[in-house]
Amino acid sequence: MSYTSKADVEVKSGSSAMVGVALLTVYLVWGSTYLAIKIALENYPPFGMAAVRFAFAGALLYAWLRLRGAPAPSAKQWRNCAITGALLLGGGNGLVCYAELTVSSSLAAVAVASMPLFAALFAGLYGKWPRRWDWAGLVIGFAGVVLLNLGGEMQGSRAGALALIAAPLAWAFGSVWSKHQDMPSAWMSTAAQMLAGSLVLGVVTLALGESFPSDPSPRATGALVYLAIAGSIAAFTAYIYLLNTVRPALATSYAYVNPPVAVLLGVTLAGESFGAMEAVAMAVILAGVAMILMQRR
């Protein structure tokens, strides 16, 4: 994930303000989606809920872009977006939704925080190994994740734990792989990946025989709408923008901020417990993020 020239230390395109807005979006919105998923799962099935979320958001965004004159992806770009969408949304997000049937939203966020480490290893396949301080920030951040997991309040089932191991692997590989492929612009790439990912999730929904409730609660439906608009259109677009603008270590640093956000929301809105171990862990996680940000600067 390293870049050798001085110019590459800075953002490759776009303003610093845009990068800051994108970072805040993925930090805060994606941190809140873990609780939103938990609420939506009160009525909706995991893979079916994710399929509806991304089908709605992808179709809405794609239609808006085409009406504004954006060119449709080429056949090759559709193929690349389909592969990336299957990995990021089908594997990454779908498995997180499945895991949250049996584990807390906090534990899900903690497990996904291991993604930047996997991304660093996958990027090495393309000869882009992290620089020394990137490695230090990633290791420190992951140490904080381990501490958070030792807090004693976040226990899950074996199936959920396995899903939370596979999810960041799929997301990390998809993120790194997509950077080396012919992809459409960030917004169109977001729409195409969500449409492709929803198809994969729909197939899984049918294969598992999931069914939708006839009378879902307003609370669960509201969470699903929030996931589609804020979590999918806004935050996923911001993430694609970051992947194409800044170093991967910075683009994936959201994974260290999401756990504290998810834990704090769990405490205030879902009644989850929060002790001294969790407080220490969050401080360590944020220290790792700060190291990555200072390296960029």
C-alpha cells in the first residue's frame, strides 16, 4: 500500500475538504449502521434485508446518474463492478447482517475492524506494502480491537464468529482488487456495485428460503430506509471516493473508528454495557487512526 513519490503522500485528486467530509461520512454513518442492521433484523431476514437495501439504493442512484447524462458502464466495467459488488456487499455486508442475528452490533463492528490488516496483505500481492508508520498504525489499531473484544460483553455464536471472520476478508480483497481494474466513475461504480451485490444477495435469499414479514414495524422499516440512503448511497459513495483518492491505509481507517461509534450507540440506544476495558480499547484504536492520519499529513 506504499507510494514512493512525495506527491502520492497527498490526495491524488479532489480537495482536502472533500476528503474530510468523506472520512467523516464513513466514520460516523457506517459506525451507526451496525445498530441500524440490528434494528432492521427485528423483522427482516439478513440476506433479504441487505438485498432490498442495495437494490433500492443502487436503482435510485443509477437512475439519477443516467438522467443527468452519466454514461453507462462498459461491459468490462459491469463485470468488474459485479465482482467487486459480490465481494464487498454480498460477502462483506451480507455476512455481517447474518452474524448480527446472534452477536451484538458492537462485536460486529469490532470484528470488521480487522479489515485494514487483510487489505494491507492483499495489497502486497500488487507490490504495494504499507510503509513503516502505516504498519505501526494498523498494528496499534488492531491491538485496540483485541482489547475491546476482551471486554467480556461481546459474545457470539460459532456461526456468527465465522461470518465475522469471512466478512472483512471479502471486503478487503474486493477493495484492493477493484483499485487495479477498469471501473466507472465513483458514483456510477457505487450504483453498479450495489445493483450487482443485490443480485448476489437475492440469490442467497432464495437459496436459504428467507421470507419477508407481512406487517413489519415502522422501527425496523425506518432502519432499513436509513441503511439504504445514508449507509449505502452516502457512505458507500464516500468510501469509493476515498479508495480512488487517498492511500488505502487512510481509506480503510474507518474500520478503527466504527467500533467506538457502534459501542457508544449501543450503550445509549440499545442498553449495552460499557466498562473500563472498552474505554481503554477505544483510546488505543483512535491512537492507531491518528498515526495513519499523521502519516498522510
